[in-house]
Amino acid sequence: MLVIGIAGGTGSGKTTVVNKILQQLNTEGVNVLSQDNYYHDNQQLTLSEREVLNYDHPKSIDFELLIQHVKALKRGESIEQPLYSFVTHSRTGDHLLIEPKNVLIVEGILVLTNAELLKEYNLKVFVHADSDERLIRRIRRDTQERGRDLQEVLHRYQTTLKPMHQEFIEPSKNEADLIVPNMKQNTVAIDFLSTVINNTLKKQTRHENTN
């Protein structure tokens, strides 16, 4: 199994890069695990308490479960991925059954910050975008898709997003094998990543056919 970690700051375009890669591939052979589904549950807290937590610090992520799931998929075992709600800031209680496939993409802002998770990757990618561009994208997403007002988005950016990016996310770029500038459509990088994954899928298919 080829395991790829794709990280980058909030609004850098990680999900867009992943989706463009999937558009060029036979997606039947690819799984995507999003860090967003691995936030700690925190159901023991009230909604108002959950709303003020720092969700951009590595401690907000249940890395133990994420690593457990990555290892299980690599062993050929299926997993039950939790589903997370950004409305309640907690897990929904539902799960998504994921069967192992030949390629696994793990994406999220902090997926290159954990030393144990880094060991599981065959390829590490960091998607880079200018800070102003990332802020604009974040405002657009949170106000249009998550129903948050502008003042809340800006307050969270100033108090947690920006300092956490500088302390944890930006330094994780040093772990990357490939840095993808994403200020405009980067077809070269997408084509390169798609080619690497396609070649892996073809090798896997040939191996299966000879056994």
C-alpha cells in the first residue's frame, strides 16, 4: 500500500489538490482519511466550552486512533472511521466503514506534525499558499459552508489559527518530500502526484495478476 500524507495551512487548498488527484485516477483503488474526522470527541464538555477550544493545536487531534487506523488499513484490515460535526464540535456517533485499498491519502493541516504518523508515509506533501490567500479562503469557507460570522472567523484566525500555523504547521513543511505551491492551478504537481499513484496501482495490479 502506498501511503501519502498531504498537509498545509488552513485554506491552502489541500482538499482541492486531493480532489484534482482523484479526478485523474481510478478512485476505486484510493482511500482518503481526513484529519477533520479525527478531532477528539469532547462530548463531556458543553457546546459553549467546545466552541472555544483550540482546534489548530496537535493535541486537538486523536492521533492515536488515526495511526491505529492507518496501520490497520496497511495490514489489510477494514476500519470504522468516526464522523465529525463542525456544528456541534463533536463526533456524530456515526461511522464510515473503510475497506483497505492500494493507495491511502491522509490529509489535514497537522498530518505532518506527528512523529509516529510520519513513519507510516511513503510520500509526504505540503501544499503552500500565501497567508493572505489562505485567510480569504478560510473566511469564504467558514461563512458560506459552516455558518459562522465574519468577526468569529477573524477572532479565531488571530488567536489560534495564525499562531498555531507559525508554531506547528509551517515547520512541518520541513518534513515534506514535495512542496506544492497552490496560488494558482498547479497542473504539473497534480500530474506528478497522479503519475506516482497510477504507477503504484499498475504495479500492484501486475503483482496480483501474477499470484
